[in-house]
Amino acid sequence: MNALMRVSVPSLLLAAALASAQSSAPVSPGANEWTWMGGSSTVAPANPVQPGVYGTLGTPAAGNIPTGRYSASSWTDSSGNFWLFGGQLVDSQSGAAQWNFLNDFWMFNPSTNEWVWLGGSSTLPAGPCTSNYCGQPGVYGSLGEFAAGNAPGGRYQAVSSTDKNGNFWLFGGFGYDANGACGELNDLWEFNPSTKQWAWMGGSSLVPVQDCTDYVYGQPGVYGTLGTPAGGNVPGGRQGASSWTDNSGNFWLFGGFGFDANDSWAYLNDLWEFNPSTKEWAWMGGSSTVVSPGVSQPGVYGTLGKFAPGNIPGGRGLAANWTDSSGNLWLFGGEVGGNSSALNLNDLWEFNPSTKEWAWMDGSGTVDQFGIYGAMGTPAPANVPGSRESATLRTDARATTSTAIISFSTTCGSSIHSRWNGRGVEGAAQVTSMACTAHWERPLLETYPEAAKEQPVGLTIAAISGFLQAGVTIPIPNTPT
């Protein structure tokens, strides 16, 4: 049984992601403006944790507010309400950092600007905590059965998704099992917002060693056959993984810090798909093993902007992730070093669930890159965010992805690369043969249906025949013609 030593201490505690406003009056922020919606604007230097106001279970109130925390899990329901579960806070009043893992469950209504505490515990266990760790154990109930008393144990850095029926899903994280032991979890939970009940749907209710010291344990992964769903498959225990929901309502999971098929720990680079209808996992890519305990698998970058079967991001945790309007999955940055020697990335990846292929789209494979900011508000091909972990990303109403590399292909097999900046295409196509026709390799925006995969747009040889010579650089227009 392999164990990992946990020594990292968070340097800053953030307040809850959304806080209740002091008034229920609607707020209409202007373009490119932030609005403070509630919660405290200060923390106490001696103990930088804002306490929560839980109120009455199930009753919204203007004064309710979750405790300050970080690395909580969140969802948005079909009515536009925000949901918050768990996370971690550090209570330093005793003079030594106390790691507290929460399992409280909250909903925020943007229309009324009110929070309501809906489940989990408003307190930590009364008994002594082990090795500065403290959290409520999970109440698992019967596998696959919803029940009013069920609740995941306290945890942080779990992944969350929403299925086609509007139910919420929660997987893993670092926290507490059914017996109150802590470790890297691999349990899978489903929550029904209509009945407000949890069901334990898979994975283990226990960490393999019933201990909660500075050594952390987790269940190994059961990978099965690559690309084949099976009832016995399950990812190993982990925290800080990335997750997405595709256009079919299936969930995808990548990496995180945890345990492989051999129960060895490191930053993982395995890719999983979960089908909520069949309740089965399938290992879809990456490695089932780390190089050695604490040593992650490196990435295979391939050619910038080009999808290929062998491409795969390297092992990492705490990467940013989002899904575009075409249903493709995006991954940015993350942490590849741990504890006192954290190393961060700024590489950008795109995954196509239809072809099951990755493409490296921007950024560097070298750690700790500085950001290139350019002029404020002005897209530019050279701009790129610096290396980071635990970033948050959201798509806007246009479902665009800002500053992504676009790859072109031609009928004669040569490759062309340019950059999409959210407003148009910048850069140039290198046309190497008069027999070639330029094609977009992937969809761009819903407003550009003619830019669908492998459909010719604009830059045909006929359209630019007056300027064509082999090897001449042809500017790409901002809008397809």
C-alpha cells in the first residue's frame, strides 16, 4: 500500500464564491464591471475565516451566508440557482493550522439574493481531530438508493457535473469516508434537486487504511480495457481533477492528484468517461500508471493545433476546464509539482469527444511561464496567460473561446496554423501547392455554421488564384466568405 506525505499549507483563504446581498433589490452591473453582492469585505488578521450564518435548515433568509472556504464544489440548476457543497477552511485560532473539511450544502437564488442551507452539517465533529485534520464522515446508505439521511463526507477539490435530467454528480476529492478516516476518495454521488436527496452511486465508501495522519491513502483505480465501459471500472481516489459534461450528457474526468492502478500516487493523466444512464465508467486515454510514486507521466504535445491519437496532456491537478459550443473539452494549465515545490503550466488543450483525440492549442510545455498580456482589451496572437493552478473559467453567452489556436488542413495534406481571437482569424496561411484547398479543421462559432469541420470556407485556390504562387503567404480574412 503506497502512501503520500501531505505537507502543503494554503497561503490564502478565499471567501465563498457568491455571497448574499444585504438587499433583495436587483443589481444591473454594466459591461465589463464587477459587483460586490454580499459577504464581508474584510477578514480578521488573527484568524482569516469568516464564520457562516446557517439560519434554519431549508429556510432562505437575507442574513444567511456560508462560512468562508476554498475548493468547494458547485453547480447551476435549470432555474439558474447556484449550489455549493463542502470545501476547506483553516482555523488558526489555536496557533496551529487546523484543516477543516466541510460537508454543508447550500443554494443561492439570484432572484432573491438569498442563501439557504439545505443539508450536511453546520458544525465540525465534537471529538478530537487527528493530526490537524477534522471533518464530518459520510453517510452512504445503500448503494444506488436515494435517502433523506445520506450525505457525502466533508471534502475539498472534488469534481462536479450535471446530467441531462438536471441531477448533480460529485466525485472524489480529499476528505472523510464512512468511518471518519480521511484520504483521497473515489466515491461517486448523485443529488436530485427536486427531492433534495443524495444517493451513493459507486466507488468505495472507505479509504484503504483507516488512518488520518500526515500520510494519505486512497483506493487504486480499476481501469479495465481501454475504451470499454464496465460495471467494475472506477477511477482511483484523487483530488483536484478536471471534469466536463459533453453534448450527450456524459461526464469526463482527467487527471488530478491521486492513485493509479498500482496504488502509486502522483499527478495523473488518465482520461475517463462516465455514462449516467448505464452507470458505467470507461478508461478512455492517458496512462493507468504513474512513472513511479510521486513522478507523473509527461505530456505528448505533438504538433501545435493538430489533433492526433497519440497526443495527451501530462499528469496534473487543479487545471481550468470548460466545454465549448461544439461540445469539445478544453483544459488550461494546472499544477505539476506538489507541496513546497509547486510547478505550474500554461498550456492549452482541446479534446474532441467524437474522435477521442487531443490537440495542443497554445501555451508552453515548460513550467512556470510568465504571462504575455499585450494591450488591455486587445486580442493578439502572442497573448497568453501565465502559468497557474486553481483558475476559474466560464464561457460567455456567445459560447466563444478566446484566443485559441486554429489548425487548417489542405487537400494536399499540408498543415496551416493560425489563431482565433474571438473576433476573427489573425495570422496567415502558407499555401504550398496550387492544387490545395484550405479547410477549417474544427468548428468555430455557432454564428459561423459554414466553418463546420472539414467544410471549405473562403480560402479556396479559386478565390485567391490571382495571388497564388507556391510558397506565398496569403492573409486569412476575418470572416469566411
